[in-house]
Amino acid sequence: MTSPRRHSFHSNEAKVQLSYLITTYNKAGVIEETLRSLQNQIGVDPSEVEFICVDDASTDKTVKVLAVLAKADPRIQVIQNKDNQGPAIRINQAAKLARGEYLLPVDGDDYLPANATSYLLGLARKHSAPLVFGRSKRGDTAPNIDIGADVKVADDAFSFCAKKQIVHMGFLAKRSLWEQVGGADETIFIQDQSLPLKLSAAANRLVYASPVVYWLRPANEDNLSASKAQQHHDRFFSCYNIYTHKAELSPEAKQALMRQIVSAVWKHRRDQSNLAFLSSEFLNYIANRWLGYQLSRSRLERAKSAFLSLPGIRRKNG
């Protein structure tokens, strides 16, 4: 890994209000547009933001494009890595270099509405919340957010996140909260499966905004989401790791996590077999939805073993 490069746009005494955490892998054709959407945010002081771009050993010209952009805008830091480790590790790498009071993660091919940053910051301050979520959506445009749209404030942040099944980008977090939980679970490949749960588990309050605050490009075969098995694996372990290791979970929170665990097990079975509706996984799924059925410890461990045996999974839990 190259040494992180610091730029002189901010003096040592200057306050950095917000750090954008940008992870890239083979995004040469789209990274400039992504960065422009962040550079052109309205309602924020441009001297109080920074862009931490961490590349995950791209094999295209992503780093060269970033270098040109960084030369024109010294708020941009570019960190190049020699090995491909996945988005969870790289987003944490970016966070460790960030100096902002707030962090806003962005994948290298996504973009924000022009008023998204000021909107999320405004909600965080208005409600004294260290964590603010909005909706994410795929599309080619990013219309401005209706700042008068409904929001929900949850003091039981973790139960809300688990019940809402928030597993996506499109959030703002205080850097102190991120540091408290250690960021994404690095035993899991995809970062947006574990980050919402880990952050909300330590947050004293969460704000959830109804508008779309984060836009993903239309899906293609290069997206991580194209691997359903990887998604189910990472969702299972994001929930399993907290369910089995966090002793102080409320009954409501444990029930919400179990709901996601059972769902991940069922959906993986559904994707693998035309006869899945005759399986015990489907019966467990229905019983969980209708009766609150929870997997026994032995069934939970069998599900864990089944996910560990899947071929082609990046960063299997052990």
C-alpha cells in the first residue's frame, strides 16, 4: 500500500466538518462523475470537506483518473493499494484517515442529490443524532431532496435498524461513533451489510429520512450485488455475529436479528433449488414470520456451517 498523501488545502488548525469516504475498484469510467456530485454539493462550506479515495487494487485506469482529479482539487486524497481486499476493509481504511466530525461513505460509482449532504447534516444536528439514514435507489438521475419530507427519530436505534432491515449505503455517521464500533466488520466482504447494524448498536439515537438520499447506478454484472450467494452469506453473518456475541441485546432486537437470519437462510435455499418451497428452510421462514419462531442453537450452527461451505465466497467467516 502506498503511504496516504496529505494535501495542504486545510491548515493544521482548520476544522474539517465532513469526510467523504470513497472506495473504488475499476471505476475509471464513472469515478469522475461520482466525485463531481460530491464536489458540487450545496449548503456546505467547501473548505470544511475532504474526499478520502481508497482504491482496492484496480486493474484499469481508476488511480490515474483520481490522480488527475486530486491535482486539480487538493481536498482529494488518493490511497492506492497493491492487493484487493474488498469494500469493508477499504472503507475502514478511509475512515482511519478521515478528520471530519462526520463521515459519509460513498461507493465509487454512486452519487448524491445536490442537497444531500446539507440535508443529512441538518437532521443530525437538529435531532442530536450521531447516525442518520435515508433511502437508497438505483437510477440515472438524482433529484434534489424534499427537505420537508417525513423523518422518524428512534432512541432505540439498534432495534429500529434491525427491524427496518437497513442494509445499504446512504447514511451519515459521527466519526466518534464509527471509531467506537471499529467501522465495518472486516470478516465480512461487503461493507453495507454490517455497518448499519454495528453503528446503530452503539448509537443513542437514529434518524431515518423518507426521501432518497443516495443513488446507485443501474445494476450490471460487475456489481457486488450480482452475487446473490455473497449477499446472503454476508447478511447472515452480519446478523449472526451480533446475535451470538452481543449479550445486552433486548428481546425485540434479538427477534429482529433472528428474522433477518432466517430470511437469509431461506432466500439462499430458494435461489439454489426449484423445490425450495418443500424445504424445512421455507417452513422455518413461514413460522418465523407468523409465529415468531426462532432457530435453535443447533439449527443456527448448521446454517452457519452451510454458509461456510459455499464455494466462491469472498472472506468466509471461520
